[in-house]
Amino acid sequence: MFGNVMGKLQEAQQKTEETKKRLDTVLVSEASPDGKVKITITGNREVKDIHIEESLLQDAEELSDYLVLAVNKAIEKASALHETEMQAAAKGMLNIPGMDKFFQ
């Protein structure tokens, strides 16, 4: 039985690692409401690109406001994706006796 549990744990760990690697390649994009700032991040919440409309470069305070809004929206979207994917990867652990209480 112990060997079976260890095998399932290793399998779940492998799925989790594969999911993390895959999320490095999944891109999430978000923009400010008017599209002046666009942010692209990975499913692991790493910023890959920031596009700023040239008109915003004249006003640092406005640019800062736009960046904060767009980055936070992108992180929120990527976090939801990350959580869903990691839960799916860890789902196999629920088949291990006693592990279900850790995922309630």
C-alpha cells in the first residue's frame, strides 16, 4: 500500500510540474478600458510585454494609473487560470487515502 501511495504522490508531483511548465507558455492579455495600455503575462504571472500608447508618455501620473489597473487585471486573470490548472493537476492526489482532507 505504501508503495502505491508513493507512486500516486510522485505522479501528482509530476503532473504539477508539467502544469507549471505549460503555464509558462500560456499567455494572458489584458488592457485598460480604453486600450491605451496592454499587458501580456504568463499563466505563472510573469509579465512578458507592456504596450503603452504614446499619448500616455506625456503624463507620468496618468500612465502610472493605467499601468496599475491593467497589471492588476492581468494578474487577476492569470491567477484564476493558474489556480484552476493547479487544482486539476492536484486532483489525482484526492485518490490517495487520507489526502482528501487537505483539499477541502
